[in-house]
Amino acid sequence: MAEKSTVARPYAQAAFDLAQENNDLATWSEMLQLCAMIVTDEQLSELIGHPDVSKEALVELILKVAGDRLNTVGRNFIRVLANNGRLNVLSEIASLYEQHRAEAERRIDAEVISAFPLSDAQQLALVESLKKRLGREIRLTASIDESLIGGAIVRAGDLVIDGSVSGHLNKLAQTLIA
């Protein structure tokens, strides 16, 4: 069986193309995230692919849970996924769609994990540095991991900068072993 991301890729591209044509990227993000959350619900996910549950019943259930948060095109998208037996890849579709959107908006999500809380000024300085280096708008999330001892780890797309004390100690240990 093909990887879920391989199966999801054309659907994510189609959703992105529709959203871009209608200048509606944010709405599609919300709809796809909502539907992904719905189909990954433990009770509903058991129904997907169950031989006693029809595709039409699944669609109606998803649309009922989503309510008015799906527009007509979004509802049709869910019907297409169900008819093609692809509801199980909705999370991957949503994730791939977000990658397309971030690329189109020249935006990247970055994460900083630090040993201690960063001040607003430190976060702003980090955002500006990443913006300059990557040439994109940066959406930063910060978290704390005391096991780093000191410093921070920054992840932005494929870029990983390990400026943590524990990271430097690990590098030193590797150098001494080699």
C-alpha cells in the first residue's frame, strides 16, 4: 500500500489550487483542520472502512459534526474523499495543504526550545534574525525544556540550530570518543 502522504498529495494540491483560485487560503486551512480532527476522533475513525458503514453515512456524519463551518466546496471535497476511500488521509491532506500555504505566503513556522523562558525582546530578535536568514515571515512558538541546561534549540523547516548546553556537551563527548 502506498504511503499516506503519497496518497494525500494530489488531494492537498487540489484543495490548495481551489483555495488559491478563490483567494480563500485561510478558510480552507480551517476546514481541513476541522475535518482532520473529526475523522481522527477515536469513535469515528473506527467507522472509516468498516464494512457495515456506507460512505454516504460517513459523509453525512462528518458534515453533521462540521455543521456550517464547511462551505459548499468543502462539503463536496469531503464527498470526493469518501467516494475515493480517502477519508483516512485527511490529516495528511491538511498537513500538506499547510505546507503549500506557507510556501505561497512566504511564511515558515519556527520553534524555539529553551532551558529558560525567553523574553518578548529575545523572541522578537530571534524572529528578526530568522526572517533575515530565511527571507520569509516567521511564526514562532516557544517552549521550555529544562533538560537543555542552558541555551536553546531552534527549528525552522529543515534548519536546526542547536545552541543548547546539552547539545554542546554531546558534541564534546562525540569528539572525545572519536
